Amino acid sequence: MHPWIAVLDFKSMYPSIMIGNNVCYTTRIDPSHPEQPAEADPTHVSPTEAVFWSAEHRKGLVPTLLEDLMNQRDEHKAQIKLARKDEQAEKEEFHDSMQYAVKIMMNSFYGVFASGFYRFTHKDLGSSITAWARQNIKTIIQKLEDEGHHVVYSDTDSIFVCSPVPEGSPSVLKEDDDEATIAAYEGAKQAMIDFGLDIAKQYSRDSAVLEYEKGLSVFFSHGAKKRYVGQVVYPSEEMLIRGYETQRTDSFEYLTTSMKKTFTYALADEGEALVQHARECVASLKNHSVDARRLILAKSCKGRVQSNGEVDFTKDYARPESMAQVRAAMILIDRGLGFTPGMKISYVVTDASKRPMQVHPWIEAEDDGGIPGYDGRFYAERMAAALGRITEAFGWNAKELFEGNRQTTLFSF
């Protein structure tokens, strides 16, 4: 658990690297090519020792295109701020969609350069961009650590840094907190904002522009990469969740809501309440006290409708009978209910002890979805596995959650 974390994000990292270092098929200097740079000629040498002409000698085609796209994205982002200020929700949504579309287009250039199928690419391009990105992250982390600013987490293009707030500053507010506590909280928040903006400005350069993306009053992670949760307090207030089951499409509603409630306890540093809540969630599934509607799983199901109206699943699945969504779809078809290839099939697991696992489609028109019952153990195990990744930081693993008790050891006293 870490209080007051400034999250710094590299603005369009890969496109920025490609622009700043003029990375392109048209600028790569091949050692076997007759045109070689003189000692005084400006070039860009990547950490992999690939060499590219500078823009002064030859501006690359791709960097030129990326500069134009980046300017377009900046314009859309500026329009988002204006629309938000004028409370024009429709305009804000339009420009947000446009800036995201431009972002995807910009990032696709790296994907093409890192691929092996594009005719105008070379292995040096993708590897150089990746190496420069890794170097940028490591360099800035080292500088921050040297200055006494602890980096608690980093990934491909983001850095999470502890903010130098006054010692003892509260990171969580409660309803009965007095004015002094609230003032201390607001003071810490402002200190974090000022720190984030200053760090972004201090460490930005042409090929690695840092932006102060958000500020967290609390950050929780048990060490796994790409898996964390935090309470965002700047520029807006929301819960930030990455890598947990709330973000997965193969989850079920009861697990998602239970996990979000568990995160609320985690961010408030209420360990006992968190574990108790997790145990109750698992127990309720074992006891079959949860409505089956909250346990629906959904997966897309392919298939080919033949001229006689029958559906052939063997063209899309090697062993269709082993796929839960296919078996659920077959039940729908047998009952004369509609099936369209590619549709999502909603179903509930009724018996996971059998092979293949027994499932039943959720049929909205029928009472209780037409579900005869569900496998409480299957859902309880999934719940325990998901919540166990959180509770293990508070001394309870998934097995102990499922069993409902924890083995006492000499180290427990």
C-alpha cells in the first residue's frame, strides 16, 4: 500500500521515439550501402547500435506522417478541454473518439515496423524503438531514485512515483474527519499535483515527453506486473483497476461487484473487514445463496449455418464438444431458439466435476433463466482465486478463503 502516488505517462511513447530519432525504413543506414555518414554527420544510434540519419540530412517518411497525426491528436485533446469547460457532452465525446482513433493509428506504425510481413521494414526498426523505450524508462527511474523519489511501479509507458507530501498526511478521508484532517488531506493532494507537474516538465525531452496523467491518494499492488488498483483524486475522482477480473470479459457479475467492494476496503486499509467480506462472498457461493443471474458467463460462439439450416461448428473449432459456449448453443438450437454465428452465448456452469464441464444456456424468457441449478463449488473456487490475489497481502491465500479458515503457525503469534 502506497499513499500519494503521481502517475507519469510518456506521451505517445513509440511514435515520439520514431519522430525524435527519425526512425524509418528510408533513414536506416545499412552498413553495406555506399552512402555512409561522415564523422561529423549527425545521426541517431539506438541502444541496439542500429544507425539512422538525422532529420537534417533526410527526414523520414513515417516520422513526417506521425508528426501530422500527433498534431491532429493534440488538436482533438484541446477541443475536449473546451467542450468539457462549456459542458458540451456530445462534442467532448466526438473529439475523445477522434483522438483515440488517431492514437491507434499512430501506434500501428510500430506494429508494422516490428512485424515480419511488411515489405518496407527491417528487424532493426522494431528492436531499436523497443530498446529506446526501455532506455527512457530506466533512465528516468534512475534519476528519480537518485533524487530520493521512490518509484513504486512502472510498465511500458508509465511511472508511479511517491510524492513528497508532509509526513503523516492522511490519504483516506472518512465521514467523521475533522477540519484539520481534511485540510491536511487537501494539502497533501496539492503537493502531489505540484510534484507531478514539476517532474513531468523537468524530465521531458523531444523523444520522451512526460505528462502528469493522474494522481492517486492510495495505490495498492501485491507485486504482480500489470495488476494494481488505486484511488484517483486528480484530475477526476474514480477507482483505477488494472489486471484484475473486473476487467475481464469472461468474469461474472457477482465476482466483479465483490471484487470492487474488496478494493474499497483495501484502499481504506481496512484489512480485517476486507478479509471478512471476501470470506462471506466465497461462503455465499458454496451455500448457493447467490442468485444464478449474477453468475452468468458469456462467450462469443462461431459456427457455419448450412443450407439445410443446421449449424456446423467443426469448421471453427477442432473439438467443439469441449467448448462450453458451443454446448450451450447446441441446447438453444435443439430447443428451436435463435442462434446467429458470432453471437454471445450466456450460460451458467451446472456441474464442473464432469468432463466436459456441464453448462446450461441462460434463457431470459424462462423463470430463473431456465437454470436447474449451479455448481457452487466451481464458482466459489473462482471467487477464492480472484479475491485471494488481494487477500494474500493481508495473510489469507485462495485456499484458505475457500476453506473459510486459516491454519495457525508459530509465526501467527
